[in-house]
Amino acid sequence: MNQQLIFNHDFVYSDEQDAVSFSCLLAGLRLTGYIARPDEVSADVWLSQVQAAAFDWEDAAEQVLTDECWNEAGEFWLPTSVND
């Protein structure tokens, strides 16, 4: 685990993005991750599923952040499945 990467465990559903969002700190930089909602899953169910697999999503985020794949706003997107 990267000790300069801290996850805030603040998963929420964003209607605007149609995705679950969460924040993390990388060496003091606040970043926001998004996980798009699959079409066949309701927002409430998707949020629950993401929360239940939080550690897997955090591992996926760590991989993306290692490659510095965020935009100018500090946002990044993860694949809909942690296995993608």
C-alpha cells in the first residue's frame, strides 16, 4: 500500500455524473474518483455494491493513480468492474 495515498471512505452517488464518487489524498493533492453506474443497476444498489467492495476499488484506484491518470480538475474514472 502506498502510504502517501489516503482514501477518505466517502463513497456517494453523484446524479450529475451518474456514478459513485469518492475522494483520496495523494501526497497532499485531493483527487476525486468516479465509477460509472452500469445501465442495469439502480443508483442505490450500485452505491451499496461499491461500498461493499471498497478495498477492491481502492486497489484499482491505486493502479490508476500510479500512472498519474487524472485530469486538470483532479478527477479520474475507474472501469465499471474492478476486474476490467
